Amino acid sequence: MGTSFLTIFIISISALVAHNKLANVDYRLGLLMGLGRIIGAKIGLRLAEYVPQALFNKIFALLLVVVAVRMIFAKV
């Protein structure tokens, strides 16, 4: 697992450098998204403790279906 994360990290840094040279990087948006991800992960972890596993799985499956449908119709 650590090797996978290291590989992803290296590829991400490489992509960041390449896109930065093309002036395609919005650092402010990236920081805001990162902050939202950290806060959301903390809140989600706390909420998941109070939700039964079966219900959590159903909610997660529904979320995946909604995202998939949005992706399908966004390309049309």
C-alpha cells in the first residue's frame, strides 16, 4: 500500500510541475479543495461511527449511482 501511495505522489508531483509550466495550476482552488477534503474526512469519520454498516453501504451505493448518472449526462 505504501508503494502505491509513493507512486501516486511522484506522478502527481510530476503532473503538477508540468501543468505549472503551462500556467494551468490554480493553487487557491487546490488549497480550498484540499481543506474541504480534510474537513469532510474528519466529519465523515465521526458520522460513520453512528451509522450502521448496512445503511452506510446503501448510502454509498446510492451516491455512486448519482455520480455515475451525472457523469453520463454531463458528456451529452
